[in-house]
Amino acid sequence: MSVYRVIDKLEASVKQGTVLPLGYRIVSEEKLLELIEKLRASLPEEVGRARTIAKNGDRLVREAQEKAQAIVVEASTQQTQLIDDHEIVRRARATAEIVLREAEQKAARVREGADAYAAQVLTDLDVRLSGALGSVKKGIDALAAAKAGPVAAPALADAAAKSKRAAFDAQHDTETAELESV
């Protein structure tokens, strides 16, 4: 199950909770803990995908190096056969060097792209998990406030409003950074 599906289920579980006065909800702790455990189980899948992308970059580098090595070997064979004709040997070496240089540059770009993608996935996941964790903490605080009585309710409402504002600001900052990077 993907991380995003688990987050969607977590959000739905919170929305389905029983509504209390002052905008609080009662949610099933068992259901939330189950979804959090599924979220943890899904994380290696996303991280694994990022590793696969990075490994593909390494494979491209190896293939490019093998191709470059094949060109160098071919040039060496031609040199042996055409020892009197130095121009052909010089051209073959130049071509091999160009291909090798281009392959190394392409591999570096692929690696950078894979690293950027992995960083983006992990940053997005961090933001989503922070929001989900904030919702869970608010639910726990709401339950604690209900036990504490009506005197603690205004302080809890202020804390919940600050938590919502912080989560909104964090998501807005992430979206702004993504737009600026494009």
C-alpha cells in the first residue's frame, strides 16, 4: 500500500470521528495506530523506489564505460592494423575520449536527477507525516482536555489553532519552494 493511500485513509478516519463542541473530534485510537503502522510499513517501498532510480544511474554509467572501453579496444585494434596511418589512430582515440566524457556527464546528470527526485519524495513525505502527526497529537490533546474539564478547553483551542497555523505555514513554504525550483 502506498504512503499516499495510507495518509488518505488516516485523513478519512479523522474526518469520520465523532464531532464534539469547539470543533474537536473523537477518533479511534486503534484505527489511528493501525494506519500509522501501515504508514511505517509503506516507507521502505518509497525509499526503495528512490534507491532503484539511483541504481539505474549507476547502471547507465557502467554501460557508458563499457561502450567507451569497447571503442578504446576497437581503436587499439585499428592502430595495430594500420600502424603506418597515424591519423586514423588519433581520430579513434579522440572519439573514444569524447564518448567517455559524454557518458560521464550523462551519468552525472542522471545521478543528480535521481538525488533530486529522492530528496523531493522524502521532503513531501516529511511534510505529510508532520501534518498527520499533528492531527494525531491534536486528537490526543482533545481527549486529554475532555478528561481535564471545561477549564482547559480554551487553552487547548489556542494550542490547536497554533498547530493548524504551523502546519499550514509549513505546507505553504514547501509548495512555494517547489514552485520556485521549477
